[in-house]
Amino acid sequence: MYCIGCGRTLEPGERVCAQCGRAVPQGAPVVFPVPGFEYQLVRYASKVRVLGILWLVYGGVALVFGFAGMAFAHAILSDNFGPWSGQHNDFPAWIFPAAIHFGWLLLSMRVILCAIAGWGLLERTQWGRIVAIIAAILSLIHLPFGTALAIATLVILLGYRNWTLYEQL
């Protein structure tokens, strides 16, 4: 029999739990089983699987919206239209194309990092956990979905209990 307050194993005949002080129900024995390790492992495995899928979806959404944003920025910053078209300003001619190329590089790295994190979590590799934590830290500033996914990733993957559960997967 287990205590309904703290889950400690109770000895037969105990009237009060020695750990939390909660009274033991009298009469018919009430059994509240503590979830076993296998149950916790199955629950944790499903959380890691969902997290891996979410990282893959987030990477795909970032690719679509990033591609649209970069195409828009390229159209604005090129000589096609906008306040800079036909005018000679103080900026050197290489700044806007360099900024566009740098943006493409950042977008590519972000999408690749999300895809690697998702794939590593789905395969349950040790490096996948590390890459997902790095991706989560870098995604904290991408409001609102990146922040939410990053917080969920850090909560699910960090901590000693979660580390031991991930090791067992």
C-alpha cells in the first residue's frame, strides 16, 4: 500500500505516513500504485517523439516564411522599386546584396539546425538531444512559436531525471 500524499510505501498497520504526516484511510485497503519506470519511460518517449516532429515542422515553417521574407527583402533592397531606386545614396553598392546573402546564410543554418534537431530526437541519438538544446537556446528570441518550442524543449530535455530517461531510450 502507498501513501496517497507522497507515494511512500506504507507498512501494514500504519495509521499515519511517517514522511508527509497524512492519515492512512482505515477500513478496506486503498492501493494507489506508483507509476513504474517503464510507464515513465513510455511517456517520456512519446514526448521526445512529439518534440522531434515539432522541430521538423518548425523548420519547414521557418523555411517557407523565411523564403518569402528574403524574396521581399531582395525586391525592396534591389533597384527594382522602393525609396532607393534611381537614387545615389551614401551606401556602397555592395552592402544590400551582402546583407541579402548573409540573410540567406542565416536562414539556411536555422532550417538545417531545426531539421537536424528533429531528426536526432526522432532517432533518439545523444547528439540529437544536444543539437535540440542548442537549437532551443537559439530559438528563444523567435516569438511566439520559437520561444514556446524552445521552452518546451528545455523543460523536456534538461534535468537529471530527463537525462536518465533519455539515456534509457
